[in-house]
Amino acid sequence: MIRNINYWGDNSMRKGLIFTLGCILSILIFTYNISRSAANEVTNKSMLILLHSVILKARFNCPRVALAYYKGMVPRGREFKIYCGPKDSDGVYSNLSFSVVGIGETVGGFLVRPWDESESSAVYVLIKK
């Protein structure tokens, strides 16, 4: 005897399928965010030195640039998120981060502010080439 089984009519099968698809989607989104943030990390040594000097010239305390990420275009230019760390050892100060916005392509101007403060607190810095 052949029985016609309706898998979609069984409530537990439907819930199991939805749960499985939800898990797969969550894993894909999580993996995409990790690879995206790693791809935006600034690893160029001269760029890290420039970002550090810009923060210091704005008279902010940053012993060492530990991590830097390119966040994307904002209305005034390209924005980077900078995490500072101790000068003589590895590590990152999670509460010491800055926004550095490079204005234009060749101007050499930067807006620097603590990451968690508003744009109105930004300090303008000009680096002459």
C-alpha cells in the first residue's frame, strides 16, 4: 500500500524547516560581516603612521594605533575608525577610539573626533605634504 505523505501539512516539519533555514541565514550573515570587517582593516604601515600623527596633531591622547578600519564614504570624505592601544605592548583600549575623516583627495585635511562624540566636536587638522 502506498501512502501519500504531506510533509508540508505536518506542523513539526514546517517548524523544523523554518528553524533550519533561519540558522543557515544567520550563519551566512555572520560570516559576511566578519569577512567584510576584515577586508576593511587598514594594514598599510605608512597609513597607520599618518592616522596616528593626525590624531596626535589634533591634541588627542593615542599612544599607538592598534587597529584601523575604513568605514566608508561620509558627506565630508572617507571615514576611518581608529582604536588606540598601549605604546609598549600589544592590546587595544576598547574605550579609546576615534573617527578620522580624510577630506578630499589631495587637500591633506582631516577631521578628528572621539568615536562616540558628535561631529560638532571634530578638530580640523591640516597635514602639509
